[in-house]
Amino acid sequence: MKKIINAIQPALYGQFLSLAVIAIGFTAGIVSGDWTWFSRSGSVVVAIGVLVAAHDINEALREIELEDVDELVRQVAAEVIPDITINADDIEKVKKKAIRIIRNDFVSKYKKVEVTLIILGTLIWGFGDIFDRYY
């Protein structure tokens, strides 16, 4: 499970860092009355999004091995069907399927974070100074 967490850390850090940069840019815009600070924060968010995109999530998730999900599969099987005995072949099949599901799920979520950061940053970068007209 630790390998999975390590694989998605750049996306998590990217989200938190982007929110902090946006908050700082927004605050600087309010305090200074110059909304170009908010607009500039968008360019930093785009840069963070590009860095997150540059991290190869597929490569990181490829490192997940069968033994990484072995204990998880055993725990789930014991909870779902407590009185069942599972042979080694069944466990191997379930582990391979679990790895496929984990990889697909995390890659999908990771890609959404990448796209969201880049789009949000681009919009703030391009239109962030418009707040000057309304505030």
C-alpha cells in the first residue's frame, strides 16, 4: 500500500500547493488592489500542473507487486466470506485483478488532477485580473 501512496504523492502535493498559491495570489490581489497578483498565481498553478503531469504515474504504479496486495486480498476475503478457505490459485487471480483495478483507478484520478490544475491555472492566469473591475 505504501507504493501506491508514494505513486500518487505528486498529485496530492500539487493540489495542496496549488490551493495555497491561489489563496496567496487572491489575498495579495485584495490587499494590494492589484489583481495581476491573482492572475500571476495562475501561471504558477499551470507550472505545478505541468510538473504533476511530468511525473509518470504509470511507471510508479508498475512497481506495485503481487505481494503488495497479498495481505489486502486476504483481509477482504476473510471479511466477505469468513468461513471460506481460499486456494493459492484463486488468491493469485484475485491479486492480479486487484492490481489492475488499483492501477486503472489511480491513473484515472491522477489524470483528472493534472487536467484540473492546468485548466484552472490557465483560466486564472488569463482572466484573474478581471476581478479588478468588480472589487
